[in-house]
Amino acid sequence: MNRTTEKTYALPIGPVHVALEEPMYYKIELDGEIVRGVELTAGHVHRGMEALALRRNLFQNIVLTERVCSLCSNSHPYTYCMSVENLADIAVPPRAQCLRVVAEEIKRISSHLFNVGVMAHVIGYNSLFMHMMQQREIMQDVKETLYGNRMNLSANCIGGVTHDLEAEAFAFLLDGLARLEPEVARALDIYRTDRMVVARTRSVGVLSREDALALAVVGPVARGSGLATDIRRDAPYGAYVGLDVDVVVEQGGDVQSRALVRLREIQASIDLLRACVRAMPAGPTLAVLPEIPAGQAIARSEAPRGELIYYLRTDGSQTPNRLKWRVPSYMNWDALGIMLRNAKVSDIPLIVNSIDPCISCTER
Amino acid sequence: MIVFGFLKVLLGNVAKGPATEPFPLGPATTPARFRGKVHMDPALCVGCAICRHVCVGNAIHISERADGSGYDWVLWHNTCALCGLCQHYCPTGAISMSNDWHNAHLQAEKDEWCESRFVPYLVCERCGAHIRPLPTSVAGRLYADNHVDVARILRLCPQCRQIETALHEGVRHDDQRVA
């Protein structure tokens, strides 16, 4: 809808290169350089993955769902496998559950480091961006050494995990975490107090607690606005049942708060990883698979961007009858309408980046 | 002081020197678990086709030769997603992921850029039928509790194998009865 009046004019932004190299088209209604309205047009990277899933069997869909998004590429197959396991009542062995949490938290750390790094890039602080990306390399190396790939871990399969980690791998992980921990503490200090970061991010793109509740935002966007919501604690699954998940909350509701939530969540993830390694149960890493019966099931998990839901319906064959997922980014897009209201044009990419949008997830 | 905190970080990074690996002038570290190009060992393949079943990109093709001499197992690298599910589900460990990440090749070579293996059928010693080879490791597992001549069994088709085993078992039972 075109609401452009005599006082305002429309500015097209996108579809490419708005903070991230993912396509989303924003039609911004401007009054001078102040944003008065925003209209989003999606659909540039729709790949028809839900339809593709119906043409592949339950095993092939593990890999298909891993390709929905690269930054949360472990959360998708993890949640998909959980939906199959819920449907067929498969009891995943404790060691496999613990190994799944290890993979999930490693991916969360990498994802958050990427987002806060890109934030520094958007505000023109490129040396900080380079530094954060270099720290992220620690986790990239961990992923490559433990799982064999820097992004797609291929860690999950129905009924367990595809890999087993030996003491050597855990030692490599703990060594990486020990190197990362002081860097995250230092980064937290910089993101909290550095004058340049504060000047560009504090009180920018504010989403109040009330608005966050009304829009039902999820993940770090909700937690940055003071909402203590986290599926890992609220509806624990897998090995999270026995883990003490620290739900990180910041009250500011601005770009800085969301960045701080992500940085502090990295610290919480480091603690979770150490707890997992300490309490890693022995035993098998795979359950014996039964016939997958006809039926339907859902599974929920806390992806790096928030709550991820999978719905699966089967008809007794090996190919799903329906596979649907609701991604966290989908819930967070609407919040941009509020965050961008009365913002400056130059802050648009910064605010867009602060919800850590995943367009390939949203459109799949 | 403006950006003083970060200045220290920056100076530390300068002191550390380049963070990137000097490839191609120096070696690039590749971890042992790295999932590179798929490799298949025809000596271990039993032709169960679970790899083809779980392959999301349909990169694996298995086709029997017209003369019945065996089957071709072909994986097209350009369609392979390097997910490793074929390796994970392979019951005999015939499929492995190499450390080879050198994937550049000429456009003209793309069709031949495959892992292509021929798995020959054996001929049954008793009846002459074509049979799928059974790797010694798998046979050892299958016949662990049977006192049969595994080497001989492997050269027989399933039907002749049943007969051979039954004859052998029968003799053994007769022996026990006599004792």
C-alpha cells in the first residue's frame, strides 16, 4: 500500500546488501531522513523446500533441512529428527542427546559471533568486525575438526547422531573454549562501553517489553527487550532437561541490548558445553529404528535466533506427507515496523541486522 | 579515551601477525575428520544400495551391467552434498570420506568427475550362477557361530550356500549322536 503523501517520499532499500547479503526488499516511507513507515517484500530466495521435502524420504530430509539456513544449520535437522522421534516413540540414547547439545551450542556460539561481528561492520567499525570474525574462527576450526565441515555439521540422524567424539576431540573443544572465553569477555566490555559502539547502538531501534510481548518475538530479540523466554528452559528437550540453562536478559530493547544478549549467551553456551563434556554419558549413540508409523508430531527447539517448530505428518511410507517448519526469523520481522519507526535512514541496516534476520529460513 | 580498549586488542593482533594460512605457498591444515570427496572400496561393497536410498542429491547411481558380470557404482561429485550419510549408513564400511578438498576442475571434465567403481559378480562354484560378492569381514560376522568353511561358502550362491551349510550341520549332528 502506497501511503506516500506530499510530506513524505518512498525510498527503496534492497533487495540486496542490507547489512547481510541476503535479499529482502524494504520500501521505506521517509520524512526528511526520518523513517515514518516500512513495507517489506519477501520471496526473492524462495526455494520451495517444503515441497522438496515431500519428494524425499525421511533420511534424505535430514540433509535437506540442514540446507535451509547455514547459520542455524544444526537446529533444523536436530528439530526435524526430534519430530520423527516423537512420532515413532524413539528413545534417543543419553550419549547421543548430550552430543547433540554439544553440536547445537557450538553452532549457537558461531552464529552469535557472526551477528555481533556484522553489527560492527555495519556501524563502520571494521577493525572490530575483523577481530570478531577472527575469534569466530576458533569455533569454525572446532566445527571442522570435530565434524569435518565449517558450517554443515551433519551431526544428527534419526535416533541419534552420526558421529561419536573421543577424548581428543573434547580436549580440542575445551582448548578452543578456553581461548575464546577471555576474548568474549573483552568483546562484551567493548560492546558495552566503547564510545563509537554506544553512540551508534544505544537507544536505536527500540522495541519495548510490551511491544515485544504483543508481537510475540522470539530469541535474542525478545530477551533483549526484557522477556525471559527460552525453549531450552521453558520446554526442555533432549539433554537440556538435565542442564541448567542460564536465560540471558537485557532490559534496553535497543540494538546494543540485543548484541549484549548474544555476547552473554555465548558465555552461557561455553558453560553449557563444559557441563556437557564433564557429564558426557557413555553408551551407544544410535537407537534401533522401528518402522515409522502413520501419524503426526511436532518438535520445538531454541535455535540461535529463537524458537523453531517442526510439524511432521506421515502416512506409513518413508516419504513424509507434510513437513512444515516455523522459523524464529518469521516472528521477528514484524518488530522491524516498530524498531524502524522514527529511526534515521543511516540506522536502517543496523536495526535490520539487530534482529539477526535469516531470509533463507523465512522463505525456504 | 576513545576506542582505547579496542586499541589494545588491535595492537595485540598486530603483534600476533597474520591469522590466515599461507596457502597456496604453504600447507593448509586439514583435520582428520574432514569430510572431503567420497571414496568407495569395491572390495567391501555388497550392493545393498542404502547409500543411494539416503543420498539427498541422488548423486549415487548403481546399475547392473547387461552381461551380468557385475554392477557399476558411480557417485557424481558435483551433486554430492558431502553430508556423509552414505558413509554413516553403509553397513560394511565400504564408503569413506577422504581429506581431499581439491574440487576445482575444468568444465569439460564435469561429467567424468566421479567416483566410479565396478563391482564384479562372482560365479558360483557349484551351479555357475552370478552372485554378489560378500566381503570376508561381513561373512566372518555372519558365520561367527557356524563351524563352516567361510572361504568355500563365499564362492557359492545363496542357494548352494544353504545346501552346503545344511549338509555340514547334518554331518555334525550325526557325529554328536554317535558320540
